[in-house]
Amino acid sequence: MSLEDLVGELDRRLADADVALAADYPGDRGVRQPVHTVYVPADKYDVNTVGTWGAEATAVLSEYGGSAEVLADVLELPPGLMGEVFERVRAKLAREPIEDLRIDFEDGYGTRSDEEEDAAAFAAARALTRSVRAGASADGASAVAPYHGLRIKSLEVPTRRRGVRTLDLFVRELTAAGGLTDGFVVTLPKVTSVEQVEAMVMVLEALEVEYGASELKFEIQVETPQAILGSDGTALIARMIKAGAGRVTGLHYGTYDYSASLGVAAAYQSMEHPVADHAKDVMQLAAAGTGVFVSDGSTNVLPIGDAVHAAWRLHYRLVRRSLARGIYQGWDMHPAQLPTRFVATYLFYREGLETAATRLRAYLGQGESGYLDEPATAAALAGFVLRGLDCGAVDPAEVDKLIGVDIAGLAKLARRPLRSER
């Protein structure tokens, strides 16, 4: 058999596997991953929510960490980069304090009468539409988060009808008013089976047909042990992504429901508990190469009253821990958590920028770095810089000066489609 015949036979034998690989692992979607998701109870959301959170976060930063020096001392950090990061964070809080916002009809909202939740669904959808229409003000402050949507109640039997009804009312109102954007996403909580994901796809398809909506996307919230390990011994979360038929955009870890489901005592439930790390490791493995984002959960220790500084130190450490583990998103539940979210995130990217730039320049044959980087590592380095650009930690001019490559060049190095604004 000639070489050409042999390769031709391999192509035939592996054709189905090649198609499956391309379908199941399409790679990065070429869109921005938000650094956090903010949850706001549905009855507390209004057209001013984004601006209010930014103002409250700025006020608490001024009161409890009023300068770069003070904040560095509070967080027990060397003053070094804090000066430039501090001003960047203040600008971020004024311009785009929330990158991803979820209007919560689940745990944060609770159980209400059908009449009350119906009214809340209509009111929230109308408020979101007004925010979308308002866009950004003259000073650049945005009234709407780039990503936004709602968390419905789960598809478990007791809440199934209510969850679907709220989603139906919300999408109907949003679509009719012209408020549905590419940044809209639905969070499906407490998923326990692959069949629930398939059912969610069916629901979204039906809503698209009924209301003429564009393709609706959703996130899977990993809050149950069944999502990680099914009764058949398989990791159901991987099958859930596939069952989502290209509609799943993210996997979000639910710190407290998941920990409680495994019997972890309340005092020890945390994003850094070993059961949490195991679940997130499985989530990362399942999502790798699929284009599905992975998000960490939240801490319920809030920076309020006399606990602001201690809670900030905890939140800062947890955010940095997630970033170091390759999880670039987490939940924020209170405006006073925004300063440390952005300080931790910005320091992460700025501290690593110079080294990443040096290694990329060397990889491109423009110098020496002391590292022998392979294409996969170069892709990771370029991805790191792109994430820093997306969130505002890094400026395009810095990248051009340090690396000599524009955003399109970075995207190519990172093996990603050129990123959209979102």
C-alpha cells in the first residue's frame, strides 16, 4: 500500500471522529468573557441598577480605601502597582461597574404568588429594555451591562411551571419592546439531569418560534452532585454541554447549594473547600475546547459595617485564587465587592503583563525571554493579554509598545476568532 493509499484509508476510517471532534470541541467563541456576574433580586432591579451599584461601590471605596496607599495597606499588599490600578478601578466603577448582570427569580427572589412574580417579570423586562435603549451616557457610563439576563427557577417538578412561565413572560416582553440583544443569557439553576438541559433547549426553541426571537442562549448552574457525577458513574456535565446543542455559554459553580448537597457544614462551605475544587476541576475539563465559559461562585461574607476590610481581604484572596486556577469569572452579590473584584483582576493582569509580553516577543523572534515556549503556551500568553484588554486592566497602546502586535495578531496567536466588542 502506497503512502497516499494509506493516508486515504486513515481519512476514511477517522472521518466520523474528525467530524465529531470539530462539532464537540469548536474552540473559543471569540467573545469577551465577563470577569464577574452580579445577581440582583428581580424585585430590586430597575433601570438605574447598574449606575447605582457603581455609585455605591465608589462610595465604599472612598470611605474605606480612599487612596492607593490606604487600599494597599488594607489588602496587605505592597504599594507597587496599586497606584495605577487604583485609578483604573475608579474609572471602571464609573464607566462599567457591572460586566454581567442577572435578574434573579430564584433563590434571591424566593417564592411569591403567581400574580406577584408575573408582575415582577414584566417590570424587570421593561426596565431592562429601557436600560438597553439608554445605552451609554455622554460621559461614557453605561446603563446596561454588556451581558445581562435572568435566572429562572429550576426545571425540577415543584418549580418547573413557574420557571418556564417567568421566562416566557420575560422574553415576550423583551422581544416585543425591542430589548433583546446578543448579550442576553438565561441561567438554569439546580440542574440534575441531561434531560433537563434537553428540555431547556426545547423551551428556548419554542419561545423563538412564538415571539420571533433570535437564538437564545443559557448557562448551566452546577449546584447539585448529580451534575458532576451521575448514577451511572459518568460526568454528566460533559454530556449536558453536548445536550445544549450549541446554546450553552457557561457553567457556573453554586458554592452553597453544592457544598450543602455534599453535607459540608455551613461554617466550612466555601469556594476553596476541597469539594468545590473537585467540582470546578470537572467543570473545567468538561468545558475545555468547547467555547463554554467556566465561572466560580460567590462568597457570602459581605463587606459591610465593621467587616469591610476583613471581607475585602477575603474576597481579594478568593478572586486571585480563582484567576490562578484558570477560572476567570465569579459572582458578586453586593456593590461593596466590586472594588476588590476589579483590584484583584487588574493586578493579576498587570503583574503578569511584562513577562507575558517578553515571552511573546521572544516567541515571535524579537528577543530572548529565558523560556522555550511552544505554540500552546504562546496561545495561553496571548489569551492572557486579550483578557486583560477586555476588562480594562491593559490598554491597546501598552500592548503595541510591549509586544508590537495588534489585537488581531493576538487573537491569531491565541487561536481564536477576532473578538467582538462582547
